[in-house]
Amino acid sequence: MSRNVKILGALVGVFVVMQLVPYGRDHTNPPVKAEPQWTSPEVRALAVRACFDCHSNETKWPGYSNVAPVSWLVQHHVDEGRHELNFSEFDRPQKHAKDAEEELREGEMPMGGYVAMHGEAKLTDAEKKQLGEAFIAMFGSEQK
């Protein structure tokens, strides 16, 4: 057997074993408890489009989120996003809500990799402005 076939076999074996690691495949969304007081239905729709997959309990799990190691990365991003700001749990303090406008304005959110995979999350400058102004009205701002 050639060296290349052995290497390929080993890689396939590792890939198969990675599928046995359950992290990243429990796509049970927790219940929605309470949302913020949105400034308008349009603003909520923008947030749903650009933010909710990582920052709510209403994540839409695409097919690739079932395949390790991508599933691990997706689950990590959702876990981290929900921890930082969760639009579905406004029954508890959201200490990073005041950062939302700044992260949007500075282009940190939505994340570039996410937008590349989910074109609908790409916001126009006008949509960013509308959402950012709403975030300031809803949460205040950390801006100095």
C-alpha cells in the first residue's frame, strides 16, 4: 500500500472518530424568556437577520453545523454569543448590551465569517445606522 493511501486512510479515520465527539450537535434551542423592548418591528427584523443566530435562543442550525470539526466551531460561537448578549433572555441582566452599537459600528458584528456564509446577514450602511441608533436607544452606549 502506498504512503499516500495510508495517509488518506488515517485522515478519514480521524474524521470519522471526530464525528463521535458530541459537542456541537445538541441543537436544542432553550426557550425564549423575554426580548428587549424593540424600537420597531423593522429593527427587530434587522436583528433577527444579522444577530439572532448567535445572540438568541432562536438559532437556525445549518446542515454543516452537524459535521465536526465545523460543528465545534459553530457551537462555540453560539455559546459565546449567547453569553455576551442574548436577545431571548432579557429577563436577566445583559451587561454587554451597551457594547452592541459599538461592535456594529466598528464592523466587529456581525462577524465576517458568518456574513460570508450567510449573505442575508450583510447589512447596508443605512441598516447598520438604523440598528445602531436603535441599540443606543434601547441599551445606551459605552461610547465615550
